[in-house]
Amino acid sequence: MRTIAAMLEHIPTHVIGGPLGAGKTSLIRHLLDQKPASERWAVLINEFGQIGLDAALLTTEADGISLAEIPGGCLCCVNGVPFQIGLARLLRQAKPDRLLIEPSGLGHPAQLLRQLGQPPWQTVLAVQPIVLVLDAEALSRSQPLPDSQRQALAAAGLLLMNKSETLDDCARADVATQLPRQPLFWTTQGQLPLDRLPGVDSRASEQPRATALPSGPASLPQVWLDPRKPICQVQATSENWSIGWRWHPSQRFDLEKLEQRLAQWPWRRAKLVVNGGAGWQSANALDGEPIAFKASEWRRDSRLELIFSTAQPQTELDQDMQGCLIED
């Protein structure tokens, strides 16, 4: 029988990188669907915004899956303190056989890989070659890859060429010439057979003594003083601006009105999981594309987060989103 210490030695660790909207969350969801029943997996998620949506989008009733979030920017920022504490807490609680890490699409996966090679992680984790999820269709239109993602290409064990269903062999060959000679897997909806994941055959090993890991107090979630009013948080950098809301689970949304209101704003990314009155629904859209709702297992609260290139009038956004609630 395994001990807790044994679970914290050379845990196979897969960093799932890629630019904003390429399909990282879709890939992770597909991998979780293939998790062997006998294994425990943990997923550490970083998002640019403060609200945190990916854990809600990935929530599943399946056993043996633990999710944790580090909102508010890049995992490697602030000397890595939030990352160090968050990762250590996840490992203690989940005791995983395998770990997936999803850095923000606006972050720097190469810096994260360097951080994972430093104490104490170099013995606790066995970092596998990074998987970079790329938008093949966008690359075919010569859309440049962000520098932060391009810097990670050389370390990639697999380039997952997502959204490739519209590309013929000639277009795929043209895209491939833009990239280093790394293994490519052409797909759609982030689908990847588990046996194609670099390092999937790696296994955690036992260790005689537990490694000392960073610790710190857990942050307390904000609570609603008035369940009719959302909790709103804003995140800003020189290149991006995000706003997110959390509504009490009793609040219900008119989905048609919400879709119409969102279409009026120039967001780069929209993620949401909301109580739609007739059931809980989620959506994940890029660059103003139509919102496509699908059923969600999340029930904790309604969440909506938008990322823009520049700051937007917050009061108008608040009023627009609040106006989508169904009046009881």
C-alpha cells in the first residue's frame, strides 16, 4: 500500500501550454476522460483573470480527479510564491499519481519549466516534455504565435495542432514549415489519445522520507453580503484587461439576453458557467465568436469572465451583465 510520502516522489508532470483560446482546457478535459480508473490525477490551473473559470469548466463527477486554481496572471510571477504554495497544497491533498499543469495562455511556459526544475520540485516531480496546443487554423492565416509561446517550442515534446479540421494536406504542410521539427498531432476539439501524451508511461516512485514543501495560509473566498449582487474583480496589465463576476447560485440568467449583451463588447476571450434557469450551462469563446452553450456539472456559483486588449467601462459592463438576470 502506498504511503503519502511515496506519492510525492517523481510524479509524472505534464505542462499543457499554448496561446489564449488554442484549446488547452479542451485537451485536459479529453485527457481526464481517459484517466485509468486505478489512478489519481491532479490538475493545477492558472488563469489571467481573478475569478477562475477553468476549474468550473473542467468539473466532473468522475472519481480520482482533483482540481486547483491559481488566478491572477502568470504562474511564474511574484517569485513563484502563489505557485509554490498552491502546488504544494494540491499535492498534499490529492496525493496524485499524475499531475497536469495548465499555465495561462498569456503566461510564459518556458519560465514555468525552469521553475519546476528548481528545489524542491526536481525530486518531487518528473517533468515530461511540454505539450503545446496551437490553433492550426490561425497559423494557416499567418497569425503570429506570441513570443512567450514561441520560446517554449524548442522544449515541446508534442505540438497539438488543434482546430485543424478545415486544413487540407497542402495547408498543413505550409503550417508545419512555420514550426520547428517537433512531433505534430493534427486534431480538433483538443482530442488526443492518452497513449500519445509524452511521458504517459512514466510512473511515480516511492521515497523513504517526505520532502519538505512550501506552505502558507489558504486564501479565503469572498462571500456575498447580498445574494442579488455579484462579486466583481478586475485584472489589468499593460497588454490585457479582464473583468469577472461571481453570482450566488440562486441567481438565474436569461441566456438569450446574455448572448446578445456579450455580442456588443469587443472581448478577446469569454468564459462562463451560469445557472440558465432551465439548467446550468457553460461556454468558452474567442474573439467575439458566437456563444455556444452546453450543459455543465458545476453548481457552486455562476461565473463569467471577459478578457479585453484594453480597459473597458466597468460600470456599463456591470449593468449589462446584471441586466441579464431573470427577475423572480
